[in-house]
Amino acid sequence: MKIKSFRTLLLIISIAVVQPITSNESDIYCFVGDAGEVNPTQAMVVEALANSDCSMVWHLGDITQLGVQSINDPELQDSFLTPFKPFLETEIPFYLTVGNHDYKGDPTVYLEVAKDYPSIHHPSNFYTKQFDKLCFFALDTTIFDKLYYFYKRGSQIRWLAEEVERMKDQCEFSVAVAHHPLFSSGDRDRANPQLAIFLENYVFGTFDIYITGHNHVLADEGDHKKTLQLISATGALPGGSPLETDKGKFNIETPGYLRMTIDGNTARYEFVSAEDNEILWSNIKVGSGLR
């Protein structure tokens, strides 16, 4: 009798071990960028995120306006950790990417910040995060935007190509997050040539959705090479929308963030106003994983 009970226990344990961890279809992925300026807009967006139903938040770069030189730099406290305290206290997972303003200082400082704050995730300036068959790729686009960082590009390109190939069969839906868009219907028209080459060759046509900051708007720019480009960059400094938006596109300069749910290969996304929690725009993207 004891042997039979022991075998039953082993069977239960083995089933528990091999059973894959699945992501919750009710998880809500939120995105905000360009939130490094201390002002009423920043406070409004932080409060909106702290009171949201987001399961996690991705920061799309320009974490601080002046960049930080070290973990003890007052700018880190003044522009990020103190203003974001109401959100950080919720312990909602916070995934960082770096932008051009972060390169005014030393962006590797955020690796140290992540070690001190359990809810902040930033293992590298480029990294992957997988939730069952949903795959996120966080990229560093500033090194392609600024010519003098050319020596940093090779390692990320090699890493990206290898990771895409390794994870192709694991991803039912794919999202790349970074700071710079390829194009915009607003004031900033298009990425410079060296950044555009990188994005055309390694992002567009590879991922289902590309989500960025930099242009201080909330925007749905539509598909290019079957990759949808979204911009969520009104964390502190809205501005840059066109006088008229093309039919089928959305581009507005108002404080807010992007909210998304993903079920299998289908993403449902909406731009949310930080002022009154109103849904400003919503749409659906059906993806195909990594291509």
C-alpha cells in the first residue's frame, strides 16, 4: 500500500514539473514613453498607471530628461524614482528600455536600479521576455540613431538575429519595444538612414507589432511589411501631432498610455487618456509570431 501511494505521489510530482507555465489571457500589457520631465503631465500619467488595471508596464525610453551618470546621481531620484514612487509602490512589474536622453548619461545605471527595485526589470539594454507563446524583444535604437555609437551595433544585431531564429517556434505573437519609430504621421517624419536600415532589415517584416516612444504623441501608424507600428510617448511632454490625420490612422498629443491584451495570435489595443481614463482609440492586430 505504501509503494502504491509513493508511486502515485511521484506521478503527481512529474505532471507538475513538466506542465508548461501558461500566460494569463487576462493579462494587460501597458506602454508609456518619454516620461522623464518632472511636470504636471508626468504626475498625471504616473497616477493613471498606478490606478490602472495594467498587469505590467513597459517604459519606452527617455526615463530621465538629462540622463544619469551614476546610481547616486540626483537626477535619478528627482526625475524618475521620486515621481514614479506612487506607481513603484504598486509593485506592478516595470520593464525598461533606454532612449536618446538616457544616453546623455550612462544608460547602464538602470541595470543597477533594477537590482535595487524588485519590480523594475532591466537586465540589459536589449533583452527578451517570454510569456508562454507571447514574446517581447526590448531593443536599444539610440545606438543606430547616433552615428558615434556605431561600434555598439554589431553585438545587438548578432544577438537579435540569433534570438529570432532560436525563438521562432516558441512565439505565437511577437512584440518589439524600443524608443525610436521608423516613420510618423506627426512632426518627426522618418528615422535617419542608419536607423531606418536597421529597422527595415531586422524589425519590420519580423515582428507583429513594433511599439516606440520618441515622438511625443499617442499614435497608431498602421502596418508596414505586416508589422504594426504604435507610438506611446506622452508620459511628460505631449506634442507633435499633424493638423490632419490620414484616414485609418490615429495621432493625438495628449497625456496617456497604450493598453493591450493578447489572446493567442490576436492583440486588442487601445490608447487611454491619463486625464479621465477615456479610451481614445482602439483596434485589433492579428499576428503570426516571428517571421
